[in-house]
Amino acid sequence: MNKAITEFDKNQSYYVQEWQRGYESQPKEQEYYIEDIEGKIPPELEGTLFRNGPGLLDIAGTPIHHPFDGDGMICSFSFKDGKAHFRNRFVRTEYYLQEQEAQKILYRGVFGTQKPGGWLNNIFDIKLKNIANTNVIYWGDKLLALWEAAEPHSLNPHTLETIGIDYLDGILQPGDAFSAHPWVDPSCELDGGQPCLVNFSVEPGLSSKITIFEIAPDGKLLRRHSHIIPGFSFIHDFAITPNYCIFFQNPVNFNPFPFLLGLRGAGECVEFQPNKPTRVVLIPRDPKNKEVKTFSVESGFVFHHANAFEVENKVCIDSIAYPSLPQVQPDANYKEVDFDNLDPGQLWRFTLNLADGSVARKLVESSCCEFPTLNPDKVGREYRYLFIGAAHKDTGRNGPLQAILKLDFETGERQLHSFAPHGYVSEPIFVPKPNAVAEDEGWVLTLVYDGKNHRSSLAILDGQNLAVEAVALLHLKHHIPYGLHGSWHSVAVA
Ligand code: CO
């Protein structure tokens, strides 16, 4: 056991045992108006924050191997007239229902959760759970829980009851994938300036098929086109500009045999290739333009992109890059992660030169950080401010996210709002104030796990004065396990 497991880490300002409890299951479904509030909810804040993440880290007491294999649980925080209503519900996927009925693990997870009984009971069983645990969005009059390797599930936005697998009115076919990382282009040039949802799917193999979907606010398909790129791909996220979809093809190999033989989860068979470059693939959003461009840049691993934009004949992409892939280990316990021995995710700016095919990269923020967000009006455009989950201190190594960091690309100013030593943040979401003029005029919402009291609180921070005391802290009666992604919907659902 490494020393950080038992001791308070003064360097990082966290208690490992407290951090670990944020990975306890939350099986209980509740709904109530939040009454334990520090500060005041701004009365102008109206709408709903939807969040998704693994709600169960065990099935009937048997731990799952990795949080990414945990059943999706949706939370809604609905704001109106200075009040906030909370609700949480599991996505009732067919797998969730079967396993809760059987009270045991019935399916293999991508990240190593195996059925009991060793490899004999897992061999050649490639049926994976669609666990609907990664993101939740409201688009085309539907609330959709997303998981990147399968179809979305739709939910009733008011009750969070699961309606079922949703094929988006025929846009998807049974078995199709739909990534958990769509972007909303706030003003699509191809559609006369109306917003559109841009998403993708990947069919991995020896070569990879990337399909791009562009969907109108009413849910109708505007554009769909597919492209084959050479090599295996593990692509979780992408970036958009008015003219391009940008994909980072991380240098990884997939060895399917341990997975097929039942020895490992599929996610454990992805091997980082430190000596190979990352390929950056630019696909034009206009299907009439078939010219896919590929660039090469030093090795690294990217899960999430912050934003991208075009300047003259250059395309800039801001991404969280890890020097090496944090690999899922078959025998490791994710709760005993040794942060000091893990590479940090850091913010880099990649600049692609469309004229000569070169790529420049620059480290923008060296602190360990993840889960970037920005003003939604600036998606795909030049922007000034980024908000991101960050470690309490820049130690040059990995660490739990305990703070929200605001970066000003114009002045270089950094503002940090830290919840250390007891608080652990989730992805921030930026909500512009009504009639806002300045890009940072809005609220930053983040769910914080309070390890001291084993409960979660929703923090409302002032986007323009991030480092000062929170505008409001809304304390839940219980904890929510560390989540993944979510989004803001401008209508209050409660
Ligand atoms: Co993600």
C-alpha cells in the first residue's frame, strides 16, 4: 500500500480515505427541494442542470472493476424563483433491470468488470452492457442519456423515468453507436445561423469508420457522412469549428485476444504506443467537401478537447493531453490509484497549419486538470475564457480534482476556486446570465463531493469573480458518486 493511502497528503491537500468514499454506490433514488443552502440562489438562474455518471460501483455487494462500468444515474437540479429541486434516477437499461432482478453481475463491462466464474464463464462472451452513464443532453425535445458505444436512452425530463432506447426518429439503426460528446454549434453557417448538434460515432477495427451527424433543434437530420481512416481508433471526444470536425487518433493498439478469451475487459486491451505519433484528422463539415486532412504530432493521449477555432489558414485545438495513457490494469484497484506515479492531464494548444501541414503545440496550463467548459456561444470560435476542474496545487503530477480554474487567454490571468482539503469537484458547466454581454458573465455550476461529511453539494460560482466565496452552496442530504458529464437546459423541469 503506498503512503498516500493512509496519510493526509500535505502537498496535494487531500485525505485519500475521504477521496475514496466518493466512489461508494448511491442506490437510493430521491427527489426534494434543497433546503440546506449557504448563500443565496440567484433568482435569475432558471433552467435545469442534468448530470450523468456511475451511480452503482457494485452489484449486490460485488465491486465492479472500474467506475466507467457503473450503471448510469441521472441527476437533475431544476432552478426557478431562487429555489432548487433535486432528483436522481437510474437509467433503466435492460441490463440494469436484469442485474438488479438477479442481484448479481450478468454482463461484462468494457473496463474489466467480469462475470463471476473466471475466464471460462467469460470466454467469447462479447455482449457488453449499454450502461448509459457518460453524458446527458436535451436536444430535439428529448432528454438523452449517452454512452459512446451504443444507442442513446431517452428519459422523461420531468420525472427522469426511462422511456427506452432511442433511435432519434430513424437517424440511428439498432446497434449503431452515438458518442457521448456532442457539441452544439451556436450558429451554423451551413444552416443560415441556426444552432445545430454535431456528434459522431466510431466503428473501430483494423481501420476505423467515423460517421458525423448534424441534427437540427427540432431533431431532424441535417447531414450525415462517413469516412474511413486507417488504423484502430479509441476516440472519446472531438472538437468542432464552423468548417471542420477534428479528431485525435491516439497512438494505441487493440489486442482483442485477452478480451475474447475472457481474461480481460476490452478497455484493458487498449495498449498505448509511446513511440508512435498522434494523428489529427480534419473532416470537413460540409459533406460536399470530401478533402479529409491528416496531421501528425508527438505522442500523447487525449480524452477531452476544450474548444477549437479557425484563424486565417490555421486551426487551433485546445485539449487535455496526458504524456501517456492511464491504462486500466487488470489487477489494480481503482480506489488505490497512486496519483504521484500517474502523468497529469495538462492543457495544450495545438495549431494546425493548413497551408504547409505542420503542427505546433504549446503547453498552456501545467496543473493537472480535466473537464473543460466554456461559454456555449464560443463553441468553435475564438474565445477568451476557459473553466476547468483542476488539482489544488500544481505539483507536476496527477492528483484529484479539488478546484475550478479559470484561464484568461488574453491576459494570462488565472483564478482558482479550491474546495480542498475535503472537496472534490466534478465537471464545471458555464451558464450565461440573462442578457450577458461579457464572455465570462455567468455562473459556473459544479457538483462537489464533501469527503468530510460524505455528502455532495452543488456550488454556484461567479464566472467573473471565480476565486471569491461561492454565490451559493446547495447541500444535498446524501452523496452522489463522482460523475462524468452533464449539460444545462434553459427550462426548469420541476
Ligand atoms: Co468524456
